[in-house]
Amino acid sequence: MTDLMTGGCQCGRVRYSARIADDDAYLCHCRMCQRASGNVSIAFKNLPKADVTWESEPDWYHSSPIARRPFCSKCGTPLGFDYPDSDKIDLHVATFDDPKRFVPKYHFGIETRLDQWLDTSGLPGYRIEDNPSTVDRWMKAIGKLPD
């Protein structure tokens, strides 16, 4: 069964809809993705380009001689990864409006994977509302905590 899912950037300027056939996703640990995201890995959903409709066109950064990345030039949100000669595209899982349905099925680019970041389940966790200074900043700015 295929579901229509939506997503986009942080500020809402770039929006997309995508036909999603399964819950499979993956984590990319290659150095280019680490640098492009400023993170230890990127969670991607790979799908046919024909199944993605850009409701407002993203900006594109040619990140290497073989690939480009869609992003929003207004807020800076990275949105995905694309080989122009492929019929597939990767979208960042976290840019979907409801990303929790996706399940990682494999790791890619493991030669530069930072293994110390793989299993952090034993670390203590803190909620935003448990940090008074953060709560105070949000309350002063918009009168509530963000969604």
C-alpha cells in the first residue's frame, strides 16, 4: 500500500509530497554527508524521483562532481541527496512531517562511521521542558514550547 506523505524545510518555504511504498530507510555515514549535515550521519528515505512532487522548488547545491543536494536557501535546511543521472532520490527522514514511521534497515559509508555514536540508548535523557532557561526563552519568544 502506498501512502502520500508530506514534508519540507524548517521555515516552510520548501514543501514536498512523496508517495511512500514502505517504511525502509537507511543511515549514511560517509564524510560528505557528515559535512553536509554537520552531523555524525544522515537518516535517508530512498525513493523514485517520480514519487516526489516539490510543491515549491528547493535550491540545489552541487556537493560533488557526481551529486547535488536540495536545500532551502532561506532557513538552511538540508532536504536530501540526488545523483542527477539516477531515477532515485534520498530525502532526509527528519524533513517528513511525520518521520516516526521509518525504520533504518542498513548503514552506508561505514568506512567513516563514528561507532561511538551508534548506541546512545544508555545515556541519560532530558526533556525540553526540564530545562528552565530553554523554556523561558521559548515563552518569551512565542508564549509556548515549539511543536
